[in-house]
Amino acid sequence: MHHPARLSRLLAATCSLLLLGSSAAHATELLNASYDVARELYKDVNASFVPYWKQKTGEEVTINQSHGGSSKQARAVIDGLAADVVTMNQQTDIDAIAKAGVLRADWRDAFPYHAAPYGSTIIFLVRKGNPKQIHDWGDLAREGVQLVIPNPKTAGNGRYSYLAAWAWAKEQYGSDDKAREFVGKLFHNVPVLDAGGRAATTTFIQRGIGDVLLTFESEVLQITKTFNKDDFEIVVPSMSIDADAPVAVVDRVVEQKGTRALAEGYLNFLFSPEGQRIAARHYLRPRDPAVFAEFQEQFKPIRLITVEGAFGSWAEAQARHFADGGEFDRIYQPH
């Protein structure tokens, strides 16, 4: 029969061991909060990273994913989603998290290529035969053309599409007033604004809505691989926008969880040759010039402008176009 004091000590020791075990298990889990159309990419990244990290450190890790519209994900992290890392598709979302004090202000200096391991651009997907004869941005504003595009207020690819359209129109017609008029006509042709890029893909592919889908090149190439490619045609416009996809460690979370080394190792893996090749296999444009050269044939040559070149900076583009009461709110009239 156990002595009561010994039993209480035994129970206390058991509880301590359980707490230690729980803490250890917690430390080997990492949560990546990412944008909507990156599910398949990070499924493959995680499958390669877990054995790599085990071999490098001896640590067994579990990588968990959270996906949604890029700006919605940023808001979730600001509001307390315990993500160790964020892998977004635009700088402003990570800047918003930094402004909230959740991660360091100079996050772009923490990794190569301004912390953007890969990028993409905006191209068009049309239905077989291209019945509406969509060839460039100007065709998207014609009467009778329906566009599918995610909401620029919540989705990165919606934002890049908007900015690319504005930049094209300003270059074509010579003024911001003309660009505003053009983008207004373009969004008049959008029957429904989905919150994220994957929802927009579903609207176009599975619900059969719209004549043209505007989304990332990586998503378009993925669609034509996954679905019956004979049902669709790819249209590459005369110019588009360089869509960096930046990443950052969420300092507040990794300090609380003790996962900084794992989080930094995970993001550094994205910049390694293996990580760059995984991105390229998912039709994302790798930043490593040698890896890009290996996969060059799958990327159409296209003249790319940058947000900084056309709009000054992401901060300026965000404040002018996407803040509440900005250009987009004035342009878009829900149907």
C-alpha cells in the first residue's frame, strides 16, 4: 500500500513528466500561415523538410498549415493565430503584422532576396477556343466579358491583378484618370468577388462562371495540369507584374514557444537549391538564377513591372488603392 505522501510525490512527478512531454511535443510543431493557393506547394515543401531537419538536427517535427486569403491570414496572425512563420504573397501583409508588433520591422533583411524565395505574375485563363477573344488587358474591359478575380481587399492575387491592370492602362492611356476609368470598367465586369484565389479558381473551373480567370501564373499552370487542359487556354498579356512572395518568422510566437531555430531553419530551406526546385516544380519563379535556368522553359517570357517601379512602394500602393475609402472602394460597385 502506498504511503499518502509518497503517492502525492509520485503523482506530482508524473504530472511534471506529462508537462515536460507536452512541452517537448509542442516544441516540435510548427505552424505556417500561408496564402490561399499555396496548399500544394507547402505540402511538398513539408514532405521534404521533415526528413531534412531530422537528419540535420535529430529532431522529429510536425509542420501544420493554415491557408486563406493573404490579408485575412495576416489579420488572423495579428489577432492571435499562433503561427511560427508566415509565407505570404505580398509585402504589405507582413508589414501589417510587423506594425502590430508581432514580428520585427526589418523582416525583409532576415533572408536572401528581400525575404522572398520565389515569385509569380498575373496571367489569364480562358475557356477552350477563347470565345471572347481575350488577348491583353484592354479586352477585359469590353462589354459582355465576365472576369473572375478575388477581392483585392483580402487576396494578394486580386491586389496584383488590380495593380497590373492600373499600370497597363496608365502606360497605354497616359494618365491616372484614364487608368481609374479603365479599372472601373474592368471591375464592372466582375460578377462576384471571392475572398481568396482558390475560391476564385473554384468559381471559374467548377461553377463555370466567367470568361476569364485572372490569377497567379503558378495557379494557372497548376490548373491546366490538374484539370482537363483541353478545356482551357492560357493567355499571356503584353505586360504584367512581378509578384514577390515574402516570408518571415513570427517573433512573438517563436519566443513564446521556443521554436526560433526550427522556424528559421524552415524558411532557410525555401532558399536552398532543393526548396527552390520544389517552388519551380509548382510553377513558381525561383529566385536562385541557377535553378531558374533549369526550369526556364516552363515560364513564358513576359515583361514584368514592379510595384515599386509603378507605384513608388507597397506602402504607397496600399494606402492609395486598398485602404478603406481608397481608389478600389471608390471604383468597385457590388452587383
